[in-house]
Amino acid sequence: MPKQTSALIKFLFDIALKSDFLFWAAPRLAPEAIDEALLGTAPEVVEEASADERMRITETLNHLLPFSARRLGVLNDASITPFLPRYELEGISAPTLVLSTADDGYGTYAGARYSAEHIPNARFIGYPSGGHLLVGHYEEASSAIVSFIEHYGW
């Protein structure tokens, strides 16, 4: 869940995690809550997105079904993520590309930037908005990823 969520969003998120039907129905009944709570993306970012981007968001949600198969993993991630120890980033020798948005509801931007600063020769691409799904930057980010992979001959 995003760092700061309303009681309603927490309630909807908890209910949706317990039922595949509710998880399926939630984006149709309360899309703004799902955008924020599950996708880490501000509702206004989604509202301003192109039709193609909104279709990608819908497809992303649909790919999460059946959510019941992911429930325990999601709860585990939420419980351990705040307590993960620092990894020795300076020892990473693999080519590294790090992407994030400043408004990612999961709060990844600072950690992404920090990681890129401490991994030797890492490249950081940051966007001011777009939420966790890089809404509005998906094509640009995808091109950067493809170029990065091609550059290293993978």
C-alpha cells in the first residue's frame, strides 16, 4: 500500500485482498481508490492518461487475477519491506538501470535514486509524475529499457 492512505482505501484494499470477486469489482466500483491503493498512482494521473495508457492500467489489474493466489505474498511484502536491511550496493557489478517517479505511491523514488547513486555505473531515470506504473512515460521508459538491454548485448 502507498505510504499514506485514507481509512477508506485501507478498508477497500483489505476487502479486495480477501476476495477475487471483490478484487475484480473494485476497479469498476471505486477506481480512484484502487489506482491509489493498489497501483500507487494518483487518480488524477490516471484520469489525464491517454486511452492506451488507461487500457494498459486495466490490463495490469486484470493480470493480477486471481488475486487470492498473491494475497499472502502481498501481505508478506507489506510487512517486511519497511524493515529490509541495507544491501551492499557498491558491490554490484552488473549493468543497472533504475527507473522511478517522484509521485510513486509506494515511495520508491528516493530509494531508486539512492540505489543508482551507490551502484557503480548505474543509470537513473526519474520522472516527476506517473505513479508506480509510469503512466505517461511507459513508451519512453520501455524504449530506455530496450536500449539499455541492446547496449549490453542481452
